[in-house]
Amino acid sequence: MKRYLLWNPAKVASHNGNADTFEELLQTESQQDCSWSSLITTDDIEAIVTAIQNECDVDISYKEIQFFT
């Protein structure tokens, strides 16, 4: 299974942030000292994103996250 961060760029923008890219998301979270993203673990990220977009009528961005132990 893989780990992903998911976020809604429009929601971040509505709170005076920018999250059109992963790098912008990280910068906004750092500047605002908050988290606009959610960590999920799944084998099928496309199915999760499609389900969220269909149910909530919002665009969702995501990025696979590598964890090192």
C-alpha cells in the first residue's frame, strides 16, 4: 500500500493560501502553521479521488509520500 497526501486547492485558496502544487501546499501549511492536507494509505488512489470528487463536487490534488524508517 502507498501513502498519499490529499488536499483541496480551492479550500486552501479560500483561506488566503496557495496550494496549486505540492510545494505551494507545504509552504502555505508552514506559513499558516496548520494542515490543509490529509494522509491516507491505499492501493487505489484514483478510486479514492474520484469518489471524493463525485460526492463533494470539488477538485482534489494528491501526492505520493515516501516514508523512510
